Amino acid sequence: MIVGALSILLAGLVFAPAAPASNTTQPPPASPRVEEAPVPPLERPPEIPPQLLQPAPTPGKGRVAFVIGGNRRWCTYPDDRLVRPPKKPGTFEKRNEVFTFGYQFTMSAVKRGQADVPLMLYESPIYHTASWIPAFKLGQDQKSAPARPTIASERERRKKPKEKPVGPDTLVPLWHEPYRCVTMPERMDFDLDPGSYDIYMAFDLLSRDNAWVHRTTGFLTDVPVEAGRRTRLDGLVNFKGGSQRQVELQSSAIEPEATASPAAPEP
């Protein structure tokens, strides 16, 4: 049973980094050659829009009501990579170097017995946290003077070439600080066919190489769904500060059916 659940979960995790739906904002090109349009200023921090349905489930389906606890905040960082290459001896680490170009929140489900048919329940818009602009707009024109001819030793010639100096037209990443944090809604609704589901949610990052990767995830197995009934799914999205981010699906239960008030006794 455990092996089956893990295989179903794996199928869901493979599904999540798929290309975003067509109705979302497209990510920046992998190798930008021209300046991108400036990001408009925000009047308020970004919020993930809720998905709320009619009070009654769709006929023949059951309602999953995802209730979100915690402060419902999630934040990212300019360098939010899960794995960073080892630092080479004698080199200085570049602080605040930008590798995170955007993020997206998704929720998916896999019905028990149908592991090869994952369901995308929700895709948020893509929140862009960086864009490419010419270096001269950031005052980073560091083009050096032409090098003078020198006689290098064999050892020096074998060294790795130095990075090309930044010129005025070199495209460099500009970090958009107001977009790095997002707020979740209090609740989301999903209608599903009756059955047992494994459900997961994830915050995925868009890298400077135009690739998507999971950053924080949460999952719960054996979530019951019955036709005409409501299943409460409790989760937690909580930003504690620093790198402490909680993204969890904690419990699920079918709520009791509403019962009519008992008839008054006859006189």
C-alpha cells in the first residue's frame, strides 16, 4: 500500500513542472537579446486569486474545500536555488546575484487507480521577480580599457578565461523586490468525481535559464471525495522569516451532512 501511494505521488510530482496554462503570463525568453518591457509598479503586494465555486457541488461530484491556515504568506529570494555549486577556493561569492526570475503556485490531484491521469486543480498567475535590462541603466558599465600585450607563462595560459567585462548594452538581471512575496486566499474550492485522491501543492521557481523547478511542496494521500458531500482539506502556508517556509497539507475529512430540525411535538 505504501509503495502504491509513493508511486502515485511521484506521478503527481512529475506532472507539476509542466508548462503553464495558456491563460497565464508567459515567462521571459531563455536568451534575451532585447530589453523587456518594464514591470509596472505595484499598488499592493501580489495576492493569489481564490477559486470559489457555487455553494452546492456540481451534480455527481464532491466538493473539496481547501482551508488555508498560517499567515498565508510565501516569499522567495534572488538566489533561491535548492542546490548551489560549491564555492571555488580563492573566489568571492557574489551577494544578491539574481537566479530567481519568477514563481507560480499549483495544486494537483491523482485519483486512486488512475496514476497516469494527473489532474491540475489550480494554476496561479506567474509572478515575475526579475527582468533583463541593459547594464547602463543600472550604472554597471564596467568595460575595461584594451589590454596591453603581455608575455604569459604556460601556467597562466591554462587558466580559465576571465569573465567578459560588463558593457553598456550587456543585459543584466534587475530584481523586483515588491514581487518577491505573495499572499494566499483563505479558501479554495474544487469539485471532483467520487473516489480517493492524493493531492499536492507546490511553489515552483522560474530560473534565469527559463526552467521550472519545485521549491516548496506539500502533499496528502487518501483524501476522500463523495458525490454531493463536502470534504474539508486543511493546509498551512506560513512564512516565518529567513528560509523558514511552511507549505503543508495536514488533514482531510468529509463533513457531516446537514440535518433538518426535528419536528415539533403535536399538542
